[in-house]
Amino acid sequence: MPQTLVLIGFAEALAAPEVAWSLVDAGFAVVAFARRGRSSALRHSRLVTCHEICPPETDLDAALADLHSIMRSLRGAEGSQTVLFPLDDTAVWLASRVKPESGWLLAGPQGRNVELALNKCHQLQFAREAGFAVPRTACARTASDALAFSNTESFPLILKPVECVPVSQGKVRSCRKWICANDAELQRALAEWKEQVPLLMQPFIVGTGEGVFGIAAESGIRAWSGHRRLRMMNPQGSGSSACISQGVPDDVRSKAEGMIESSGWRGLFMIELLRDQSGKLWFVELNGRPWGSISLSRRQGLEYPAWQVQLAMDPQSQVGLGSSSEPGLVCRHVGREFMHLLFALRGPRSRALSEWPPFWKTLGDLISVRPGDTFYNWRRQDSDVFFADVYNTIKDNLFKARN
């Protein structure tokens, strides 16, 4: 029987190395697509071949044409299966619009789940209906909308794009998020925004990020697990640089199950939550593709990427049944930990961030490696990926800061 080939992308996604290794270990052949001219750790893997496509941030039509061309060239023999597996939000958008090829399966959001995966307003609606606490929210399309919300809501506020993949004039637009402590900071944020994309506005809540993970099949949700962020790369708000596994409380599991079932979601998912200083949990967002801390999941034997592909090939597959998580396991990203230290040294950029990690304590925490700590993207037989990932993380973030 021919080996099933899985095309993953983008290669620059934080989870890309661990996803590739999960698939290789499950017996799949793995090929990746990457943005032309963009460095990534996965390009240094001896287990994966990378093909380049036009960056969607430059030309979406060209990116789709390039992806379609790769799929055509990789199509297997009659009767063999090939699988397209998007790893980040932009890849989810592309995969939902690429012309279907005979013999190809999609291991990612499909139909109405694409909109749920990429639109935060839809996510908030399903979360609220499932019983999650959702902050008061407004969608701002103009500066007047934003100012009207600020007049009815106390500072600090957080502003972020409604759409995970903002598209305008035939390309994917980048849009940052802002935290505003007062009117002056809000005015500066609106001047930078320039009404380019719809914004989600909410009160800014200080707390600790938590995640709930699983994989939804036709027969229900399997392989529940959870984590808590120990540190974020940027204390202002970003992906974790270190996280610890934990169980999923029954009440949280019940709400998550209600949200997933009512939305008709299929496949792997992450529900991101924020626990405020009073202990209350707030819904943040749903991730419908592999999450950054997939390393921590795999260190517990939870092979979500491989299970995702196996379910796409056979919806009746029993993958993930009987799996269990291991609470208390720590996983750290070396490049992001270094950036966390630099952010601690730099200090906050908004007066809303009254709590900021002290530099010397942070340094002590980072150099203390406990027995049993694990690391993102480490595989002894493919170690070049780890070192390239550390280098690229630091280089890319320092370059972004300079610009």
C-alpha cells in the first residue's frame, strides 16, 4: 500500500516542526509549503521537503495558484490518498479556497467551520451561548465606533482585529493589537489603525492564560487536555514561552463540549481562556488549527496532529480514545524565553500594564531548569530544527521591534 503524503503549511508556523514529526512518527510522508524568501526552522529538517509559494501578504491569487500547482504535482497514483493540513490561520483561509484536486483530502476546517475558525465575533457568540463568561464586546469599523465604546466602558481597553486573516486589495493585511490605558493611548492606537480592518473592542483583563484542547469526532470529543501559561513571550500579551500541563475541570469541559457540539466543529481545537485575579475564567478565542504549545501535548503522548489526519482519512477512526494527559509537565521555548527576558528589561508600553515581570527575578526563573522540563521543537535526530528555531525566533522578533 503506498505511503500517504501529507502537505502541511505554512512551514513558518510555530507548531510546524512538532506537527511534521507527529506525522512522520505515524508513518506519513510529509511535504511543507512555505512563504517564498521566508526563513523557517522546518527548512532545516532532514525529514521534510519544503516548497515555496508566493506570500499571501504580497498576492493572494498568486499564493493560491502556487499552492494549487504544488498539489497537482504531488498528487499520488489513482486510488492513493494525499492530505492538505493547514497549520495557521492564513493557511486555513487558503485551504478553504484552493481548487479541489482529485485524490486530496482536507484535514482542517471546512464549510461553516472556516468562518468560525477565522472570525472572533462568531466565536464569542458560540462561547456565550455555551455558558462561557465573555467580556462586553463591540465591533468598531470607524474611529467614531471606537470612541463611542470607550465612552461607555472604563479603561483599560484592548483592541484587536475581528478577522484572523484580514484581506484587502488582494492580499492579507497585518494588524496588531493595542492595549489602551486612557484617551491619549486610544487616540494613538486609532491613528495607527486608520480604519483598515474591523476591530474587536473589549475591557482589558489582567490574568493568566489557560488552554483547553481536544479532538472532535462524529462520536464526540476525545483526548481532553489542558495547560496554563507560566510565561508569555511578551508580558503585554502573546503566545506562551513556557507552559505547564493541567487537567480540565468538569464545568469547563461541559461548556467547551457545548460550544464544540453546537457549532458542529470537527477535528482538533484549542479554546483559549483567561483566569483573572479573582479566579474567574473568561473566554478569549477558539483556535481551529495546531496551537503553538503542541510540543507540550506531544510530550504527554497526545498526538493531535497525526490524529487529525487519521480522522480526515477515516471519520470512524478510534484515534485518541483512552488517551490521558499528564498534569505538571513543563515545556519551554528557548527563543521565546530569551525574548521574554528582553521584554522584561524593556518595560511596559502602556500604563494599563501595572504588573510587569521584574528583570532579575525573571532571569533567575529562566536559568533555573528543573529535572523533567521539556523544550519546544527538540528532537535529537533532527536537532538542526531546534537551533534554527531559536535563532529565527530571536532574529524575527528583534527585526520586528526595529521596524
